[in-house]
Amino acid sequence: MKSAYIFPGQGSQFKGMGLDLYQSSDSAKTLFDQANGILGFDITKIMFEGSDEELKQTNVTQPAIFIHSVILAKISLDFDPGMVAGHSLGEFSALVAAGALSFEDGLKLVAKRADAMQKACEIRPSTMAAILGLADNIIEEVCAGITDEIVVPANYNCPGQVVISGTFEGVEKACELLKAAGAKRALILPVGGAFHSPLMEPAREELATAIHEAQFEPPICAIYQNVNAKPATEVNVIKENLISQLTAPVRWTQSIEQMVNDGAVTFIECGPGKVLQGLVKKIAPAAEIKSI
């Protein structure tokens, strides 16, 4: 009987995020103020008062979601995870919450990740698309069959919902073929680039150096990592999986299934929004699902 804490990724941000924590908790206020100092700009002002456009900027979105998620975990009196996982960016939040990284080192890595991903997006224009109502293996086969462009499965979010990632031409071609193969929808997403694809290789290389230099400790519980959906507690394994994550797919469906197999009965979303709760309901309908 274990509680699994899960941490959201990019897309969960909203205007005013974290303001209630800042106003109600001295511990939270200290961490918010510390975050401004680490980043060198007033991210809390953007989180509390910024426009949707400002919050969508990668160098704001990723640190903002990380900050909100980690502070929620740190000030929660009931935080006692049997296991943790995070969706893409959320893996960094999970690692800090589980004691594998300090708040400062985690935030520095997230800022470096956001910057590196933005630069990779500018090197080659690219995009992502959500494919609904089609089996994973068909999506994999269609993407593998497109050899003149880059397009790969990027996020296995839940049964019947996979996000693909690649060049504009590759994604557009895949969308047409997937609709012909029976997909209910193939929707191009308003994102800045092809995350979790080979096009993120420049970002992976840049982030690898920063991850190797950061101080990691064994976490207080296993973290189920995106690249293989398996539990990890050994520092070197965690670091290598974290580096591989940028160019590999997020195996969220498989992670939740494995956590259930390993005894998770309650999933607690820790961060802004309720995106992950919706995904878990589709993956593990018998599980108890809630948020902090």
C-alpha cells in the first residue's frame, strides 16, 4: 500500500500560480525569494502577475512549474512518498522532492535545460502533434516508415493519447498517415520545438555537462524515470536516465502501470493543474487520485 507522488511538466502553468503559497507560508516565501536570486530575475512576479504569453516562454514556464511543484512538496506536512515520478520537466521536481537534488541545484539544472532546449529549437524549426484514438504500435510503425524526415513518438501519455515530435514536414506527413490509419484526431500543438526527439541532441549534450557537475544524493524512495519506466535509486543510473530524457520518449503510461504493479494505490499530483490526474484515471482507473 504505497503513495506515489507525481509531478507535472510543461503546459500546467497558469497566471497566479503559487501566490496562495507565497502569502500563506513563510517557508514557501523564503523559497520563492531564493528562486528569484538563483535565476537572476523576478520569476515570482511573472508567476503571480504575468500574462499567459509571458508564462508560455520556455525560460519562464519550466522554472515556474518546478518552483511551484517543489515548494508544494516541501511545505506539505503529509509528504511521505513510497515512490515518485515526474512527466518530462516534472522528473526534476520529483528528484528534488525526494532529496536527490537540492532546491538550488535542481532549479539551476531546470534553467539550464530550458535555455538549452530553446537554443535547440532555434537551430532547426520543429513541432509536435497529439494523436488520439490510435494504438501505440500503429503510431510507432507509421513514424518509423517516414525516413526522409524526423518524426518519432515523444510522449506516451495514456492509452489512446500519444504525442509525436519532429520536423514540421515529418510531423505533418505523419499526421496525414495516422488519420488515414484511423486516428480520431491528429492535432499540431502550439509548442516551440520537437521535444523528446533526436532534434534535442544539442540540448542533451549541453545539459549532460551540467548534470554531471551537479551534486546528487540517493533519493528517499525510488523514482520511476521517463526513459524506461523503471524504478531507480542509484545516483549514476538516475543521472544517465535524466540526460537521455531530452531525446527519448516520455513513457508515462508505462511508468504509471509499473508503479501500480509495484504497489502504488494512491497517486498524488504535486504541482499546478490536474493534467496528470486525468492521465492516471485513464491508465489506472482503480487507483485513488488526488492532489496536494
